Amino acid sequence: MEKQWWHSAVVYQIYPRSFCDSSGDGNGDLRGIISKLPYLEKLGIDLIWLSPVYLSPMKDNGYDIADYQAIDPRFGSMADMQTLIHTAKQHNIGIMMDLVLNHTSDQHQWFQQAKQSRDNPYRDYYIWRDQPNQIRSVFSGPAWQFDNTTKQYYFHLFADAQPDLNWENPKVATEIQQMVSWWVEQGVAGFRLDVIDLIGKQIDQGITENGPRLHPLLQQMHQACFANKPLVTVGETWGATPEIAKLYSNPQRQELSMVFQFEHASIDWHPTHGKWQVQPFNLIKLKAVMSKWQTCFDGDGWNALFWNNHDLPRIVSRWGNDGQYRERSAKLLATLLHGMQGTPYIYQGEEIAMTNVRFEDLDDYDDIEIKNSYQEKVLEQQSLSHQQFMQGVYSSARDNARTPMQWGNSVNAGFTQGKPWLALNPNYSDINVANALDRKDSVFYHYQELIALRKSAEYSDTLIYGDFALLLAEHPQVFAYVRQHQQQRLLVVANVSEQEQQIRLNLSVEKVVLNNLQQNDELVSDLEALRLAPYQAIVYALSTR
Ligand code: GLC
């Protein structure tokens, strides 16, 4: 496979509203991010995926854009944005903008025009029908909203304040491409494309995901905006199978660099209630899914590796142990992911093992998805009780990832001098960046080491390009795999449980590369009789016998 610079990159996602507030208004902002660039450089990342900072009424925290070429005053100004791009470069960090192209805010000029009259020139930028069909919104309820002025329904796959753009209209594609090219000229390093699998939809056939026009539209966008530029692009594609992922990320097809697939991320969701009622974690299933994605491309695509983002709960609370083994299990999860093939993404706070939050009162949550789902499932359909729903919120709600970043143990964790837009997780007095930076054995330094290893002369080719082979596929507690490139083999072994495990592998150790326990290497060098402590994870170089 032809090497690309972003194969070896590590990305850090910033959810700007919750990262760092420099102005005291309780919302994170661009100057706050600039002040933390040295911290991110120390961690070792190459790229920041910046969740939306564009002008927005914040119905969905910026994923409802009112102007793609303006910065929301909460976050700062366009001059601040330019300073961020420029200063980040000095820290060897590129900025990936988040492009929300499936829909805009209802406050966007295009929609404001479109809803004035049926013959407005912008009418066809959105999707209008006399009669709604059966399609439902991802945020509950019908995907159609009646407009009283023009007496038609408009289509919205998310909130009613997020009308879907009409990608059947070539003018939409042209305007969007001009806007994207403008951002390229501003010096950004790439883009994350929000729910991009929805833009090829065929409403009247009931097709929303992976519609027939999707790939032609992406090829067109590639041609117009990305071709022959050193950009990295990643699409958010909830419904992707390996076959579909290849359509996007096979370099021959000139669409995107890679996609986020969510098969592993929704593995424990309930068939009917989805994330609001999670099933017990099943490691065997997770291993099978991860292994399938590790081995399916063979040069015809590329993986984006992630446990977390702003839509998912905190991984240490989800599949680790956020009590006694919080730090150890966070290091284990990091090791498992960063040992795999693909481009790793770290979500803000993951590097200090921030945890899920439990607010007693539903009003303390902000997320529109929580509010709408409660309305539908508890109040209208009564398919879940209040208690059941709250359990779902504690395990899976998006606000778990969105509580403000925990920088230190001063008031509001040093996130803001004002009143935070969303309450902090009260555990910030223990779990915070200052504390992590002070201790050499913290989760932060483990991430730093994993990133350094991926870039080291010794192991980078194997970690980036090595083949993946799952071992002990049926073991219910141990996750083990080998990465091989030419003569070099690396073994990653992890005990994903609270009990000690003993395993036997017919392999021999050359050296211990990384261990999440402080331990004499001798103690773990016999793979034919390996005792793993709870949540222990080790990376070995294997001897080539
Ligand atoms: C994506 C975003 C999510 C947002 C939705 C609608 O899934 O990640 O946060 O709510 O798209 O834009």
C-alpha cells in the first residue's frame, strides 16, 4: 500500500464547548484551545479534530450550523481561528474541521430564504413535500415538520431545527464545495464529515443511509476540494460494513481517507431500545468485530481507531472499570486500541481516564437526544420507566462525554471562571490533568508512550502496517493479538477482567516493550505460563524463532 502521512498520525478530538474557557462565559473557546496547545504537543498528537465552532444557535451544540464561514461568538472570531491554525502548526499540529453537510440550522440564510415562499430561489436547497412519509428522526418523532407559511413539510433527519439539505440539487453541491475549498485555503489539514452516509438519500424510496448518489457525490467533492492536496478526511458512517467502508476509503476510488464505523461502538445496544438499555459486555463478540475490521482491508481501505467521541460514553466506564482499576483499565483499553492498524483517535479527557457522570436530575442534562428520547420512550410510549431510562442515561448518554474537561482541582476544574454551560463531573478533584502530569505512572504518560511507540524507528512499521492476527478468540476475558511486519512480530495481551488470568501461548519473548504494571520483566516473560493481573496489558516483541 502506498504510504500516506496520515497513516502514522494520531488525532485528538476537541469538543470546543467543553474544553477550555478563556473568556469566563462558561463555554470553552478558541483562545482556550490555543492556550492548551503545549499540553497537546506534549501528549504527542499530530492533528486536532475540532468539533463545530461555526455560527450556531446550539440546538445540537454546533452540529446545527447557521453560517459555515463564520465563527460563533461564544468560541471567538475568525481571527482567533486563524491564530489557532497558525499556532497549532508551530506545535506540529494540524486542524481538522468538522463538516456538517447533511443539514444546516434552520437559522442558516439558505433556510430562512427557502421558507419564505415556494418559488424562492433557495427553496430547492432543502427537501419539501406535501405529505410526510414514514421516515423517523434520529432524535425521535417524525422526520417531517410542517411549515405554516408555505404549507408544506420539510425533512429533518435530526432535530426540527436541523433541516436536511437537498443534495439532489446540484447548486447545493457547488456551494458546499466552494465553502470547503475556502477552508482548505485557510490552511486546515483536513476534515471530519458528519453523518456523511446520509447525503445520498432517496426520500421517496425510504432510503436514508448509503443511498445510490452517495459515492458519486463524494467523488465529485474529492475532485473539487481534496485532490492532490495533502489533506486527511474521515467520514462518520454509522451503517458501514467492511464492504461499504472500502467504497469510501479505497485510495483508488478517490473519496475519503478513512471512515468511522460503529459496529464495535454499538455492540452492546438493545435491539429495540438501543443505547438506552445496554446488554452485558461480551468480550468474545468485541474481539470478533475488531478482528474483522482489522483484517478486511488489505490495502483497499484504512481504519479509524476509536473508543470514544462526543456521542459515546466514556470508555473506562463502559468497558473498563471506573472504580478500583480506573487507571489500569484505561491504560489497557488504550493499549489494545493503539496496538491496532489504523489511525487512532483520542477524545478529550480520555488521556486522563475521565469517567461517565451521574446527575440525579434530568434537568441537569443538556443533550437534545436525551430530552427527545425521554419524551418519546418514557412519557409517550411508556416503553421504559423513568428509572430504566436514567440507567440508560448513566451508561450511554452523550453528555457523559461532554462534561467539561478537568484541568485541575481548583473551582470548576480550571475549565472556566464563570458558570459552566454543563455541570462538571464532581470527581474532578481527583481526576484532572494537573494530577496526571505530576505522576509518571499516570494514564496521560501511558498514552504519551503509546504514541511515541507508534512513531518510534523501531516499531512504527509494525504498528502502522503490520498484519493483524487474533489469538485466543474464544477466551472470555483475555484479548490477545499479534502484529507482524516482515521479520518483526509484536504481541499485545490484555486481561479485560477483575480476576487474575493464566494463559498459555506457544510464543517466545524477545522483550517486554510496554506493561501497564510496574513489574520486573522476568515475571511476565514466559508466555507458556503467563499470569495476568486484573486489567493488565502488555506489549511484547516476539523472538523470531
Ligand atoms: C453526528 C454528530 C452528532 C450530531 C449528529 C447530527 O452524529 O456526531 O453529535 O448530533 O451528527 O449532526
